[in-house]
Amino acid sequence: MTVIAVVDYDVGNLHSACKGLERVGGRPFLATTAADLTRADGIVLPGVGAFDAAMAELQGRGLVEPLQQAARSGKPFLGICLGLQLLFEGSDEGQLPGLGLVSGRVEAIPPAPGLTIPHMGWNALHLTQPGLPLWQHLPDPAWVYFVHSFHGVPEDPAWVVATVNHGHQTLTAAIAQDNLMAVQFHPEKSGETGLAILHNFVEAVRAGRPLVAPCPPTP
């Protein structure tokens, strides 16, 4: 069975993430040490809350360098919500540096008349790279659940593989490159669509195929 390390650093949603991975055939466990990351087939970095508080927890537990090394080693890596934002170099929300795996910065959602912040609730994804393994067998449109006031802005726009419209603004909903992928929404709270995404991640880990290589066309 595919062993998935769900990083435990006291920043929320661990139970839901583990339950979702279990339902789609993964074997998740709570990872608290560098050795835990080494023995896993894939890594999930969840998160809810503030950027600096999360980075302080990762630093205090000695997990910053092990997470960087695991991601750069080619091990399949999925960030969820705050777990996406922590991959960047920094955030407008705080002062601490992020993991620096994605060049760019996390920015506040710009205020606008009539716009609700935080962006909270169900929204349809716009898949800018629909052929990715993680997007296979999703409904069209694919509705997922968001709760956030900040969004990642990569220096290289090729990182962005899905967006979401909030009012008249287009925000980053997912990023990916090589073995590294992250989503701003909560797949573990997004019903069958979210489970399909987690299933695709587990299957990609099991098969040892890249997360972002386009799937071959159906004959």
C-alpha cells in the first residue's frame, strides 16, 4: 500500500486529510521527524492558519530542511491550503521566510467593492493545464471548497495549473512543477471532486509517475 506522510506540525486539518487519503487507498501516517519523511512514498503538507505561526512550528521541529530536501529529491509532494503558501519565498501575511521551493510571494487578495474576504465557499476551478495526472476524471466544472485571504503568485506563471475567479479577480488555485504540486483549496472538504484529486495523487505516487507530466490521450 502507498505510504503517505502527512506532516504534523500542529496546524490543523490533519484528521480530515488522513481520512480522505485512507478513503482513496493510501496509507497515511502523521510525520513529525525527518526520518518519517524519508520512509514515506509521498508527502502531504496540509495547513490552516497564519503563515508565520506555521513556519515557526516547522522551524522549531527541525522540519524545514528535511521538507526542502524531500521535495527536491523528486519525492511526490502535495501542499494543501496553507501548505501551498508555505512553499513560496515569503508572504505578505508575515515576516518569516517560507520554504523557498517556489520563486515568488504570497500576496493578500486585493480588496474590491462588494468582494468578500476571506474567499470562502465553493467555487469552480479553471484548469489551465487540464492534462495533468492530478486532474484526471474530474467533473466539468469541478467545484471545490476554499477558505483563504492570501494567494500565491509565482514569478514564473507556468507554475499555475488552475485558477479560480473571485469577483472580477483571477486567483491562483493550484501550482505544479515536476514532483511538486499544491492546491489552495481543501480537497479533503470538497466532496467527490476532492476525493478524486486525492485518489489521483495516491495513484501517481503508487505508479511512480510524475505529477505534472501530461497523461496520454485516450484512444
